[in-house]
Amino acid sequence: MPTPPAEIAQTTVLPAPARPLRPLVHGYLRLADDSRVPITASPLILGRGSDADVRLADASVSRKHARISVTGHNVTVEDLGSTNGTTLNGRKIDREVLAVGDTLAFGTAVVRFED
């Protein structure tokens, strides 16, 4: 009697479980309290106001003082018409590209850009 054909096992390949994607970090802002804020592709608004992404509790800081943005491989800081201005390494600026180790001042609030 002939042997019956072997059954072929049916296998199902399930997709790997989705992992939450972590945003790409382009550096950090080191605040006065020694905390670090990651800089991602989304612009960050720095200011004293409750709607700022990074709140700086300093009376010399405007409600919406400055914006940190990522453009290509560069991280930029832009003053948003603040009352007391923004400085980069002691020099008043309107908009500049940041380098690791730069010190920013928003009014009298000091922040450092880190890798």
C-alpha cells in the first residue's frame, strides 16, 4: 500500500510587536537646576509663560522668550522678540546655530547646550 503524502505544516509568521519609537535627540539643554531637557525635531519654546515647553521661572524671561529648533543637522536658537534679549556666549543674538558647550542666557536665566 502506498504511503500517504506527508502533511505540510502550516506556519504563520506573526509580525514583531510594535515598539514605541523614541524621538531622535539632537542634544540637551542643561538648566540652572541641573536638569536636562532633550531637543528633538519639534521646536521648543522657552519662556516664563504657562504655555512654554521649557518654563524658566525668572522675572527677566519673557512669556515666550526664544525657540530652539532642529534644521537638518543643526540646532538653532531664535529670540522671539523678548524684552531682555537672548545671548549666546555673552553676545546678543537674534538667531544662531548652536555648538556643544554654548551658553545661552534668556534675560538672566542661563542654559547650556550639551551633547
